Amino acid sequence: MNGHLRARLPRYVRVAEALRDRLITSSQGSPFQLPSETKLAEKFNVSRETLRRGLALLREEGLVYSMTGRGTFVSHGSKPVGVRITQPIREPYVAGRPSKPTVLSQGFVSAPRQVAQALGVPASSTVYLFVILRTIKGRPFRLCRVYLPEDVARKLDLEMPLRLTVSEKLESEGGLRLIRAHQDIVADRIPKDAARVLKLPPGTPVLRFRRTYYQDMGRAVECAEEYQNSEAFPYEETLIRSPR
């Protein structure tokens, strides 16, 4: 990431990136203990609260773990992510093809296990679900399931039609500031309900996107799962050199 983009990231994210780089390039093959929070905070010239939020990101990735009264340790046998791309949070919408969202259904539901884990809420908690079909020139593009914590959803005007994305709705109506999102993309076989909406045979190989958005306080406030027909709409990225 160039210096201009890095400077726009919150300080705790920059701390996490610096520590992550050191952990990945470390030659030590066995678990070792990180310096104390006080020493790390002094090293990075940040408060201990900022340092702790940075360490929390590394714990989410499984790179480190903490033991009460003992400190923070590098996880045994942790495998770093092979490729990590960091970009402005709105970049996928700027670079992506224009698509039209249609809300197929919405309402409060019981959170699936993986959704509860992603949002950091108890299992089977009540969450708000948007089921959205995105089309390009009238052709089914992606089927999206977007989950919000109950208290976050109640800040929104749920009767107001969706204009662009749920993320935009969170910021414009809920007053939240989203500063980070983690996404993974895997090849999967489409389930029957999604296949019917995307007009594909059940079991067709598709791309499955899972994405979790975090607000500026570090809390997960949106979890999305999306299915995309990669034959009709291949997933593409264009990388350009930014001005330094």
C-alpha cells in the first residue's frame, strides 16, 4: 500500500499491519511471546487502547493469542494469508460493474452459526436479514444475504428502499462509519434456493463471497454472503499504480 492510502487507515489498523508483517517474516519456528503492551505502545507511539485494538485484529486472524496475566503469544503453526490486498473500503463498488439491487425479502431472523460468529453475537441471536438480487442489464448477477445485528438494524429506516448497498444505508441512515472489511472468496456449489433465483441448475459451481464490515470502533456491524455465476460474470480486478 502506498503512503497516502496507509495514512488514511486508523492507527490501530496500521499497528496491526506492522506487527503482521513482522510475524510473517519472523524466522522463529516455535511460539514466542510478544513484548508487553506497554513496550509495544511505546514502540509504535500509540495509546495502550489503540495497541489492544490492533492486537485484536491479529487474534481474529489466528496469528496471535492472549493469556490473562501472561501476555500475548504468536500462535503455534499459524499460517499467514498467502495474498493480502488492502484498498479503500468503497473501491469494490467504484471498480465493479454497475448493478441494480432488488430486495426480495427482509426481516428479523435467528442468526446462523457462522453469521453469529462473524458479528460477534451469541448463537441464534436475532439479526436482520436482507435478501437482495443484483442484476446487470436485467440479468441475474449476484444473490446476496446481508445480516445486521438487531440494535444496528433498529437505527435504520427499514421501510426506505435500498438505493445502492446496505453498507451505504448503514452510513447514511445509521450514522456508522465503516473503516474495514474482511472478505474471502471460494468456489462452491450453489444451494437450491440460490440456484432458483440465479436461474442455474442446483449444484452449479459458483463463486461464494463472505464479507464482514467493521465500524470505526472495531465492532462487526454487517455480514454478507453472496453467490455469483462466474461463467456469466467472471470476477475480475484491475490493478493500477497509484500516484506516490
